[in-house]
Amino acid sequence: MTTRSAAPPPVPEPGAAAPHPLLAYFLDAADGCFPPADGAVTVLPALPAPSGPLETSVAFTGHAVVATALSAPAVHALRPDGFGGSMGPDFLRALAGPTGWIGSIDAVLVRRGSGGTARLQPLDGADGHPRVRYARRLRAGVRVFGDDRGLVTLAAGLAGRTELSIELHAPDDGHRRGRGRSLLGDALTLVREDEPVFAAVAPGNARSLRTFLAAGFTPVGAEVLVRPDRAPAPRRRPGHESPLP
């Protein structure tokens, strides 16, 4: 495992917005280059998102990166660390605030696009699909593709990385194994050859995780998304849940 060097961020094209610094960590990870496993926590600014600023805690091996509107001293005062503490429930609740939304802890996976002739067509009429609605709350430029196997979303995800997700129309069974892997393989033709494409998969969704691994995706870390609300918590009735992002 290569340690990430302190290289300067890429220079954007004239008139283009500068990439968020978290993007460099993801792209480096795609190349097998990681932050030092020193137990430290790097603090970066919060991320833009379609429905408002988004925060995140990203865990690499022995090093964490937290993107937040909080100052670095405020984050370090919460005592996270790069050995798992940045994913602990106490730290995440402090990051989100009393009523902020905290997503699931996902494995971050990456592989390269295959390019060539696209083997999936745009899918119309999927705007109401839960996976599409969720993607559009968190990602920019969401495009939807699919066929009788399922649907694929492709978008500019966390920090602007190219990110995809899939959902099959029905669960696999013994007679239909391999549909997820074949759908993923076709989805990779939508991404330029050798361009890193990322996916965030909940480890508990073992079927999905196995599918991505079988399709050649490699784990590079873990992440959790946060939509903060740091105002004092109002008195709440039993059964109140944190809002969705």
C-alpha cells in the first residue's frame, strides 16, 4: 500500500470551480495511494450537494478525513481518530447535531470504467423510484439507465467523484444468479475507459457487496454521510425520527 504524498490539487480549467480537496483522496485511493496510517484525522470543508451542504467522515486504513463546516479545533475536540473513532456513534452524533441526519456506514469501492459501446440505454419514467430520488438528493447530474434486469444511476457523487449504484428489479434466486454482475458490467461501459468509478455499499447488504466484488470493484475505505442540524433539539414525541437528507 502506497502512502499518499502531499501533492498539490489539480488546477481547474479557467472558469471552472475548483474540485473539493476530498476528491484527491478518492482518486489517489483508486491508484492505490493512501494517507499515512498514523491515526490522525484530516479536516476539510463541507461539501456542496443538491439539497444543501453535506458533511462526511471517511475512513481509510489508519487515517480519517472529515469534511465539515466545523473548524478543525472543534472536530479534534470531539476526539475522533483514524483507527475507527471517526465512525463511532458518539462522534457522528456530535458531528450531525441533535436532529441531523446520519446515513449508513458504507464500504467505498472503486474500479475503472471500460468505455467502448454503451450497453445500456437511458431509462425513462424512473423519477419516482426510491433509489433515483435518493441519488438526486445527494448527487449532481444524475442519469438513469436500465433494462429488464434493473436500473443504474450514474452521477457526480461525493466530492465530484463518478459514482454509480444499481438495483435489480427482483431479488436474485437460484435460477437468475449473475444478473447483478452482468448489469454492473454493462454499466461500466457508460464510463470512459480507465476513469475511476466509485460505489458506496452497506456491508450488511452482503449480496450487493459480493456482486460488486465479483465485478472487479476493490474496497478502499468506508464513509458515512451527514446532513447536520446543530440547533438545540426541541422536545420530541416518542417515535420521532431524524429527517432524511
